[in-house]
Amino acid sequence: MNAVNAYLKLVRKNLDKPTIAYKFIKYGLNVAEKYVSFFPDRRLPESLRSLTKLCFKYIRAPIDNPQNAVWVNIFAPTEFLHAMDIYPLFIEAYSSYMSGFCVEDCLIDKAESAGISNTLCSYHKAFIGSGELGILPKPKMAVTTSMVCDANINTFRYLAAKFDIPIYIIDIPYEYNRNTVEYVKGQLLEMIGLIEGVFNKKLDLDRLREIISLENRTRKLIKEYINNLKYKSFNTTMATEMYMLFTSHVFMGLEETFDFYERLVDDIKKAPDRSGKGIFFVHLLPMFEKSFKKYLNFSSEFQILGSDLNYDFLNEMYCPDPFEAIAEKMILNIYNGGFERRVKAVSNLVDEIKPDGIIQFCHWGCKQSIGGVGIYRNYFRERGIPFLAVDGDAIDKRNNQEGQIRTRLEAFLEMLKRR
Amino acid sequence: MIGYVCKYTPVEIIKAFDEEVSRIDPEIKTYEKAEGLTHPNMCSFMKGTLEDILQKNIDEVVLVNCCDSIRRLAEILKNKVKFLHVIDLPRKINESACNLFYAELLEFIRAYEEYKGKKFDQDRFKNILKEHKAKIYDSNECIAVLGARFRDDVIKNIGKRCNINVINLTCTGEHRLSNIMQRNDLIFNYASAIMNSYPCMRMTADRLAFLKNYNLKGIIYNTVKFCDFYSYEYASLKNFLNVPILKIETDYLDFDSGQILNRVDAFLESVGVRKIEVQVKNRGYFMGIDSGSTSTNAVILDQDKNIVSYSILPTGAKALDSAWEAYRIALEKANLRREDISCVVSTGYGRISIPFSDKSVTEITCHGKGAFYLDSGVRTIIDIGGQDSKVIRLDDCGNVVDFVMNDKCSAGTGRFLDVMARVLQVPIEDMAEVVRDFKEDITITSMCTVFAESEVISLIAQNKDKRDIIRGLNRSVASKVASLLGRVGKRAKYMMTGGVAKNNGVVYEIENKIQEKIIIPFEPQIVGALGAALIAAGEND
């Protein structure tokens, strides 16, 4: 571990030297990918070991090949990029890796000193800080959606101007109807025109249809996995649940993603029956927070059952018209539209998975999620399911008050044990 | 009465129903009910609006899904008001977006007709729109108020302090509707006029181009805590426009606080548009008096601007008593009488409460004047006082061209160090030690004084060396300063003023952090009073 600490110190020390810092980060990701390939964590089932490795591959590709990369947010329609062999850099994941590198504080301070609000979400601040420091390689362009969170448009617009790259913003209306689908379809067509121009290549519609077809098959596996979670469970970690955001969103529709879910379903079928208390999260899991890690990671007493964010769209997509299918997918995402849509979807998942308790980790600056804390609290109270809302930060460890979080979490777990 | 908050609300349609419509402008002081229904870290405007609606029993509300906070507000209000309608506003401005918005307006009309049991009056609507005239740009020099919304009384308050026109370009401002075509489908034309008004940050359109229509002397840029939209624009704007900008952060309800008005005054002074109160005299002796939160300082200058005497006193429970005492001691030390003083200029937080001053000027301008007088090579001033810290940038003539201050938080101030000295049970002088031979590199991670206090208590419990903790605390203050410096940009020479400049430990850590030497004047606490005395002696403020 000393070598890792020495390396992390070196990255930190060189953050103000963009070329060197970029090389260090690239090197670190490369070594980490090799490490998890040769020395996987044996406590995890085989599928989740392969997921860890896969995520390193997915995050590395756009960092290593910026000339063939596009910055995207988690809800961007990356099917188009996969169909054109372009690498998406998923900014929320990038920030998460930077927190893993223990440099998020420097990045966030840099963004704040540029004038960015300190109350902004730390995922966005860490990414902006990387842009301000110049340690992010310049991609060809950026694509974002207006969905779910206000910061998306603003962060992308700010950095696209700073890096002088083309940007396409997809505005997703709240309601689903014929007019809104047409509005989004029109934008997707316009976006493809821009991407084709920037990369000087054509979109192959048949390839896009294949991706959507694979997406449909993958979602069948996801549903099968959810179905098994009712009885079975792994002793897993919060990090692997967060890694799953790669496969459930930005890299959905790829063969490797499909393979991962196939293995996941096999593993869950072979897993022992759930023996501990099952914990389901709404929105994010605090994968870096000490007390959560201590009590939940690999625990057989309190088992992590996942997060609704990994299951935010489970419908079948209509392959013959991929533009329409993708427009519908975005509008109908459970995180888009009124909060009642999200509550209803969580309610269905709760009926399916039957957790013993629900946790909402109120991530610093995430208004779209924390604003609904009262709605969730009332809803779960009515259903008689224990619910814990705890404040903290999924990225900036300085915002996690260890003592306060520990007391709340311990009290909640004690409560679950007594039930 | 129908309440609304957003400028994209179809106010004229509501009026055509012959209904009273009013923009909700919360003036409440606490969020008792609101924080029970949502999270305390939601934006204060949203919480204020929620509290206001519940307190005033506003039972008809029309919202636009402008931002995450308002979207959640809408969901919280369900079943709490009789009529709630949310309009989905597209972010793009093009034909298909206008069509979507048009459909939203028709849906609103249908929903309100159904709820109210009365028909929408087309003729009345037509007459209302006929009276509408789009705002014409004014070519005179002006101060623009931009960013997050302000209350109307706040705009008036800024206007009173400024001797040129103040224009409100926030969403409560003058550019709500562009011209409306009167032919064909009037509702469609109306939808299109709303969509084409000066875009708010939520929209994808370019806002900055619009600013070129104005002859801007300066911009007061407002951001609201936990509303993050506008900080992006501020961060871009300062590199894009060659116009002085003041960024302030409020919690929407506290604009009239001394701290914020202080910044506005200093800014108006720095761009030369603050209303002048009295003419100063230029013979005799001149006094500057700085009534700060921790110390009250006075300086007397002769007519050649030589320092004749000065006094430094702790500010007691009554700021005015301390001011009188500092005044008396300075006179006594200079062997002068009250009538020898031609003009007194006051500065500092207590400046407006000093009855014997002829004029008050903010400490930002005064620190600028004082520091430049002591060393004309100074371009950056780091002032850490009892309750705030600031970084002031001077031009080559010693005028303030930019400044930033810590926001409503005592971290990184003298008070922070006082609290920590008490926790560590050491005299404040011990906090000033330069620790080069530290045993452990301790970093204080908490950004808030209260949490840092518990962090220090736990470090003491772990038997950490007090000197290492002190070093950690001094480094934490240095890191706050470095962040402020990052916002104005670094430029030598540096001078540090205020009481904390006497703390060698903090100075050492700041120098280390910025890799530059810092000039410490012979008496860093009197620099503000010195600047005030210079203004009393006739220097431009």
C-alpha cells in the first residue's frame, strides 16, 4: 500500500503541471486495471470482479484517446456514440475516480476559486476543477441532456466554452406525449448531424438498431437479476453498485455489458439465500464514506441490494425507429418528470426486492434528490418501511462528518436488527 | 389570488381570466414549516416561497419547472393548495420549442377553466396585450444588476446608493416580454414573445450577447446560496467582459445586511458612482476611524498627510464608546483638540453608527488607500480581520479594481483562530508560532468553524502535538486566503493588513502557499483607519 500512497502523493503534488498530472492519471488507471485483472477481490462474485475491470477499461478509453472522445453525462444517449465507435467520457464517473485518487479536494478548491458556487454538486465541481487545471485532455466535443439535474447544462456549457469544443444540449421535456417525443427526436437528428461533422464519419443505422436490440436483451437480464434479489444476495460493496452505473447507463448496449449481466444473473442464482437485513438505496451510494464502508461492504448482516438509479428505465425499446426509441427512453426515465414517477418506480422495486430498510444519502448540492427527502420520508412511513436520510458527500470527503454519519447509521442499523 | 415566481409565467393569460395575480416575493425570517417538508440545503428562495405560500394561505399557485428546487417545490405543494399548475418550459428557443410551450399554455387555460368554472376571455386578453410595450434599451451609462433574482426593494436600495441608472437584468427585471405580434393566433404569438425574452440561465440561449446592448459601468452579480446556476455565468463573465464585476452571495432574504451593503458601497466607490455625502476640507488635521468587530483604530494626519498619531483599542460591547475612546486617545497622543480636526472619515462595520464622522467609506477602499500610501508597489492586499477576510486588488494608481471576501463564515478569520486557541487552551499569542519542525503534517479538513472545533477536540483526544495542530490551523487559514487569491488572480507586491497579520504562523503559511513574500506594515491594524484619514485629507474615495 505504501507504493499506492506514494503514487497518490505524486499525483497530488503534480496537479498544477497538467501534462505530468495527465500522464500520472493515465498510468495509474492502466496499472489499476492490470491489478484488478491479476489480483481481483476474491470476496466478490466473479461477475462483479469482471465489472470492476470493465469499468477501468471504459473510463480509460476516452482518457487515452481524447481525439476520439466525447464528454457525456450519465443520461446522454451514448448508443449513437457506440454505433460510431466513439468513446464517451462519463463525467460523473471521472469525478468518482478522482475521489478514489484522493485529489478531489484540490479539484473542488480549484473550481471554487474560479468562481463556481461552493454549494454546487461535488461531482460537477471536481470535473470543472480538472478542466480548470488542464489535467483533462481536450475531447472532440461534448453532449449533455437537461434531464434530472440543473448542473448538467451549465457544467458542459462552461467547460465547452473553456476548451473551445462543440457542444450539443438535448432538452428533455417533463411529459411524455407525441409532441415531446417529436421535439426530442428532432434534436437527436440535429445532434447526429453535428457529431457526423465533427468526427467526419456517418452513423450506421443498422448498427444502432443492433445496439438497441442488445439493450433490450440486456434489460431482460436486469429484470431477471432484480427478480432474484428478492430471495438471494451477495455480500457486495457500495463501489460495485456504483460501478454498475457504467453498465446500466453510458455503456448499455455493448456486448461486454451484456456479458456482464449474463454472469451477474448466473451468480445471483447461485448465491445463498438472503440471510441479513437488506438495504436498498435511493439515488447514490456513499462508496468513500468510512462508516458506510465499515458496516455495509461485504457484510452478511446488512446486505446491499442496490439503488433505483441502476433501474431507472426498464421498458423495451422499439428497434425499427431508434431515434424514437431513444427519445422515449429519455423522456420516460423515472428520474425525469414529476417526483411521483420516481416514487412509483421505487415502490415497484421495493415490492419486487423487498428490502428491510431504505437509505437516501443526501449528497451535497444535489437539489433534485434532497428536495424530495420529505416526500420519500412520508411515503416510506406510510408503508411502514424504515427510512434513513443522511447528509454527506459522495465525492468530497471533507463534507462527511464522520461522527454524525456514524451515529445516524448505527442507530438505523440497530433499529433494523430489532425488527 | 394566483401566486407565481417565474418570469415565464403567462401572467397576462391569468389577468384575462379577470383574476388577481401576484409574484411571490418572500420576506419571511425563518423556514420553520419549509424545512420540515424539504431539506435545509435547498435554495433559500425555494424555502422562502414555500413558507410564504403556507403562511399566507395562497391557495392558487402557477409554477414553471425552472430548476430542481422549484420542481421539488411543486411536488411538495401538491394537496397543500387548491390549484397548482406546473408549466413545462422548453430550454431551447426555436419553432418546435415555441409549439411545445404554446401547447402548455393551452393546457393551462383548459385546467384553469375547469377549476374555476369560467371561460378564458379572448377579448380581454387581446386588450391586455395591446397595452404591452417591450422595454427599450437605454444608452446611458448604468450599473447592471445581474444573476439570481433580487427583491424589488433591494433594487431600489442599490439605486439610492448610486449616482447613475441601475438596471435590473435579473428575472424580476425589465425584460419579461419582447414585442407581441397581434395577428393570427394570439396565444401562439404570446408564447413566442415569452420564449424570446431575455433568457434566464436555465435556457440554452446565449445571455452574454444581450449585455452588449448596454453601456455598462459595472455589474453587481447576485448568486443565492444553494442556487448554483449563476456562479457559472459569473465565472465566465469575469473573463469575457471588460467591466468591473462585484459578486455577492446572499441567502435571498439577507440582502440588506451590513455585510452585503458594505460590498455594494465599496464596489460603487471603486467604479466612482457612489453618491457622495459631504464635501471634505483640505486644511488642518484629518482623522480616520476604523470601527471593526475586534478593534477600533484611529489615525490622525496633518495636512501634508504625515501620520501624527494613532490609537488601537479593542471594540467593547458598545462600538460607539470604543470609537469615542480611540478618538480621544489619538487626539491626546497628538496633543490636539477636537476643533483642530477638519474632517473625520469613518470606516469598518460600525462606520455608519459614528455620529462625529463627516463621511463613511467602506474599509475595502480605505485599506486600498492605506496600503498604497505605505508602499506604492502594493497590488494585492490580504486583509484578515476579526470577522472576515478579504483580498483587494489595486491598479497602478492605487485604486481598488477588484476584491473578494469570505462569505458569511468565520473560517479563515481572526475569530476562527480565537475559537481554536480557546479549544486548545493556549494564549492567542501561541497560535502565532511558526512551526517548521512539525512532527506530523495535520490537515484540518472541516470548512466550518463549528465542525473544525470538534475536529480539533478529537485531535486533542488522540494526543496529537498542539504545535502540529496549530500549524494545521494556520495552514487552514492560509488555504482559505489562497482560494480568495485564486478568485482575484495573483499579483505582487502583497501586503497583509488586519490583526491576523501579526500572527507570524499564518503569514509564514500563506507565503509558503503562494510562494511570494508578504509585506507586513509596522502596525497592520491601522491601515484601514489610515486610508480613511487619507480620504478625510482629500484623496478621492
